[in-house]
Amino acid sequence: MGLLKEITGLKIYSRKQQWKLYLLGFAAIIVLASLYYTDIMVRKISRDERQRVELWADAIRKREMLLLDSERLFSAIQNEEAKRRDLLKQVYGRINRDELDRDALTFYANILQSNTTIPLVLTDEEGNIESTSNLDERYRDYGRLTGELAEKFSEYPPLTFSIFDGGVRFIYYQDSRVYTELREVMDDLIDTFISDLVINSANVPVIVVDSRHTELIAHGNIQGVDFEDERQVRELIRSMSGKNRYVSVSLPTYGQCYVYYTNSFLLTQLRYYPLAQFLAIGIFLFVSYLLFSMARNAEQNQVWVGMSKETAHQLGTPLSSLMAWLEILKMKGLDEETILEITKDIKRLENITERFSKIGAPPQLLEMNITASVNEVVEYMKKRTSRKVSFKVASEKDEIIVPHNPHLFGWVIENLIKNAIDAMQGSGSIYITIENQGPNAVIDISDDGKGIHPSKHKRVFSPGYTSKKAGWGLGLSLSKRIVETYHGGRLFVKHSAPNNGTTFRIILKK
């Protein structure tokens, strides 16, 4: 354990990390360059669009001035027509009320005959039409003042006067044809003006609201809004009037109004398209990387399993010969202590062969005492370690039954002990505690070595990560694989810091 440094050796992990950083940096440069170029394009389009909007707004102001001038002209004509209508009304009243001489009658008759624009309808008491003047062609076949004709002449009350036989006659009148036609032209001008506002040459989303910001007068290039829904309309007015630019206009019918506009949908798409594109490409590359990694790991696993089994097979032949030579040495009367140590080493080789043969095979977990398995490995390592290294094993119980494979699990304990000895540089103490924690058995292996920097707690389990000049960086990686893949447990750095020792924790299900 202890402080692991990336120095010499295989350096597989370091090189892989460097390549990842290089590729990540290159990808970041591509992304940033693309975003920068896109931003330049968006700014240029936005600037061009703003210029078009300003030209459009200027044209709108000029159209507004023309519209207001037309409105003033129309008002003047309307006043003149109203005076003529009132004059006719007065003439008919004087004729009906006063006794006039011939000259006066001639004067009033000339006034009546000069009327060529104000429509008139003369009816009796029952509504029968007796005479018309300046009436539209489509109404001249009417015999009575009914239906659409009566509706058109209902805006003003009729003039009433008596005739010589004691009867009553009614004169119905309406605005002059000149006034009506001008009114239609003016309404068309207003409608065209509003249409030009909302269907603008700049193709930007636009709304026209009243001075109180409560009524939506017109809209154009707005997507995704149901204009029949009052709540959505109010939200649209609030959002666009709260953060966007506007043009103030004065409309004859609505008074002071505000035209709010924002960036076009195309510009908005251009602004966010690169992000969406890189997100989609990133997801695709991430999924592809995962699939590629899975395929590569599967291939590496097959190679690893094949090498392990071949190693076990190759060790089998010389191991059988060693066992035969051991029997010969026994017959020659070699001292018992030497025979015992040779026997232990041969068993050790058998154990190693067994471990390699188990790699890749379905795990065979036996219900065994985990404390005994740990103690067996510790006793073996004690005799092959410097006396400057002390071991202490503390178990909550003498027997804790945990399903495990003693050959593979012993390999894990051995790797962790060796790693601790290297971290302590051959001098220090190793503490191993075994506890019951609910459904799990927890094994902590601690040392008082140099420790591991917190940033490397996960990295130490990566294949190829080593601190030893001649190390392969496979011990901790293999141990983690045995614990988590074969035993369904967990192996991790519980706590460690530089110059403060390290504790590895193993959690196994009972």
C-alpha cells in the first residue's frame, strides 16, 4: 500500500491516461473551434437581421406617418360630409315647418337637387318606398324598407314631415357614399399596415399589443402558441414585452400601440444547433466507446483466461517432477525441517497452479471459515518476510463462515500484504481485522506506510498502475477482480493519506 508513484516500469496506465488527455484536448479544441466559428456566423447573421429590422422599423414609422396624414384627411372629409348631411336635414325641416314663398322654395330645392352623395329613401307611414336618391343599384328593386336596406338606414333617426292630404312621410338617410368609400379605404389601409407589421420582411417573430399590454392586436411568425387560449396569449405578451425590443406606433382605431419583436426562429436554431449536434455526436461516441470497451475487455479477458490456463498447464509438469524429487530426498534421509519447508513451497506452487486454473472458470465458492483462510496466508507470509515486519490479526469470532474460494481469496490477501510490505519499505506493522457486520463479513488490512494520495484511491486498481521499477501493476487490479467478480463483494481504499498509512477494506456477503 502506501504512496504509489508513477515512475518507471510498464507504465501502461500512465500512457493510456496521457492518450486519453491528448484525445480529450483535441476533441475540446475541435468543439471550441466549431463553437467559435458558429458564434461568429450567428453574430454576423444577428447583425444583418438587426439591420433589416431597423430598416423595417423605419419603414413602419414612415407608413405610420402616412397613415396618420390619411386619417387627418379622412377626418376633414368626414366633417365636411357631416356638415352637408346636417344641411340637408335642416332644409327638410324648414320645408316641413315653415310657409315659404316661391324664391325660398326655389332656393331649398336647389340645395336638395345638389345632393349627389348622401343616400335618401322616402317612405310612407307603412314603410312603402315612394322615392330614392343616390341609392346603391342593388337596393333599387326594394318596394319596402325592410331587411338589409332597413338595417343600413337605421344608423340615424328618420326625418318626419306632413304632406297636403294630412299624411306623414319619412326620409331615411345615411353617411354619404364618398364618406363610406373613404372609410373602407381607411380600414383597408389600417389592415394593410397591421399586416405589414406582423408579416414583416425581416421574418422575425412579432406581436402588436395595446398601450396597456392586455390586448393582442396582431401577431406574426409566432410558433407553438394557441391564440384561442387566453392564458397562453397573456404569457406570450408578458414574455415578449419583458425582455425584447419594441417599436412604438399609433393606430387610428387602437391609439398608442407597441410592436415587440425578437430573434428569428432561424437565428435561434443556428445559436443552439451546434450544441445539439455536439450532444448527439457525444452520445453516439459515448455509446460507441462503451460498446468498443466491452468488446475489447471481452477480448482481453479471453486472452487473460487463456494465458492463465496455459500457465497452470505449464506449471503442472515441473511440479509433478518436484514432488517426485521430494520423495527421493525423503528416502535419502534429508533432515525433517528442510523436507517440511520444501513441502510447503511445493504446496505453494500447487496453490498458484490452482489459482491460475480457476481464472475464467465459474467460481466455486465453499462455505468455509474466512478467519482460518486469512490466518493461513498470514502464517505463510510471516516466514517469508523480514522480522522487521510485524503482523497482528484480530477476529471478532474464531469462526466466521463465508462462501469463498480459498485459493483465489488467499491470493487477494497475499497481494494486499505484499503491497503493504512494499509501502513500508520492509519495516512496519500490518493489522488485519475480521468483523461481522450484519449480512456481511468485513476485513480491513492496514499498514503504517507512506500512504496514498486521495486523488489516487481509485486509480491504484487500474491495470498497469505501479510504483515498483519492475512491477507490472496487476496485483491490486487482479485482487479487485477476484473479490468483486468472483465473490460478489467489494474491495476499496477505506482511508489513506500521504505519510499516514493505508487501509484496504474487503466486504463479502455471508
